[in-house]
Amino acid sequence: MKTIKQFVVSASLITVALGLAGCAGMSNQDKNTAIGAGAGAVVGGVLTGGSPVGTVGGAAVGGIIGNQVKTTK
């Protein structure tokens, strides 16, 4: 039987994978925001033992950081 921590990590990874599949028409900043939010959700969920608040908080922080990352082509 899976623990809530494993469920949150699995669900977050699936969400990130599905989200990245729809990134074809996105700007680099939008892509970075989505990637940051997905990674933040996974890290927040893991660090808080699968807490929904930790997962959402991690997604918010990751999205903000991803949005601010500057990339060059």
C-alpha cells in the first residue's frame, strides 16, 4: 500500500509530465514558470511528508522562482 508521500510525489510527477506536453506554444518564461511550479510541488511535498499545504506552497515558490529565471537562446 502506498503512503501519502509516495502518492503526492507520483501525482506531482504525472502533473509535471502532462503540463510539459502542452508547452509547445509557450514562451520561455511560461515554460520556466510551469517547470518551477512542478518541481516546487514535488520538493514541497517530499519535504513536508506529503502535506497538501507543503505541496501547494512548494508549487507557488517554485513558480515564482521559475518565472524570474532568465534564459538565453
